[in-house]
Amino acid sequence: MTTPQRRSRATEAFYGRRKGKSLKAPQAEALSALLPVLKLDLSSPPPDPLAALWPVPVSSTRLEIGFGGGEHLLHRARNAPDTGFIGVEPFINSMAKLLAGVENEGLQNIRLYDDDATRVLDWLPDACLDHIDLLYPDPWPKKKHWKRRFVSRLNLDRFARVLKPGGRFCFASDIDTYVNWTLNHIAAHPGFEWTARKASDWREPWEGWPGTRYEAKAIREGRTPCYLEFERLG
């Protein structure tokens, strides 16, 4: 059930189910053992420097909002051990699956949060992130629900505050209306610039892109993914 506090952030936060089918035993064990260790404690101020969040040295920081099955986050963390990753995902089954992967691979450069991403954004210090990923977010296809889309002026303000000058915000979707929605919001925001200079810049995925199951499903069903990258000005 959605709590009153979650409902109060209706135009900013994630919506949808919190839990699906029963967890497999290894996933349930990883959830109970690892999440308390890796979960951000938002009741305390963030460390200074933020790099102290991770038990290994990191030279850059990256936030993924709504990591779904975790394929992208695990791939990036595996291939960039000197980057500190924060993954946010309120769906318990997805969190449990990712934690099982973290445990199996012994990754130490991931921290997690299992609720509203806007709380993490409001907790983070100014100009602390190098990169934000928002990949295949819930498109809320009905027009009356568009206000629930995560891309909004308020959340772009949040992104602009926590990204370093020159930092990147990457957005992927297979829903044309959400792609156009995002481009229109970026065009109206003074803190960001779309980096595309040619068609392949939004038609082809980013370097090192591992693909996701949602993306594969979209392609099977005849939808074309779009990959947008924006630079934080300043």
C-alpha cells in the first residue's frame, strides 16, 4: 500500500508496485543480509567527500534511478571499479536480484536506496555527481498521468544541483511521447544542453551499453529505443 508520505510526492516520485512474486531463496538472503549494509542512511548528512561512501577508492560518481533488473548497473560497476555507483530502485524483487549479483561478483563500488529517488537527490550535496542515468522509466502513457513522469522541471532542478558542471544526464526510452516530453523539458531548462550533433547520437546506445531486458522486449514489439544525453552547463 502506498503511504501518505509517498503520495505527497506524487508529481516527483516513482509509482507502481513495491513487490511482485515471491523471492528465490538466494535473492531473499541477499536482500536481508546486504541491503542494510549497502543502503544509504539519509538520516545522517552525506560524507565529505562523498567518495567516503564506498569502501574502495573512487574517482567519479554515478547515480542510476530505477535500475530495474540491474543489468546496466552491474555491468557498469563491474567495468568501472574506480567509479562509485548509487542505485535507486523501490521494487523489492529488482533490488533483491541486483543484490544477489553484487554478492556473487563481490562488487564494492555500489551503494543502494530502495525508495523514492527524490529523497536521495535532496540528500546529496551540491555538484557531487559526474553522471545520472534514467533508463526506460515508467512512461505513464495516458496523458492524464504525464505529470507523474520523473522528468519534470522540479527534478531537472534537482539534477542540475547535484551534477558537476560538465556532468551528464543520460535518458533512454522507447516511448516517443516521453522522448519528446524530455527534450521539451530540457529545452526549457537553462542548466542543460542536448549533446547530439547527428542522428546516430540518439539512435545508437552509448559506448559500453550492455542492453537491458526491457530494451530487448521493446525491440521485439517493434518500438525503437532512443538514447538522449545532456550536459550540465556551468
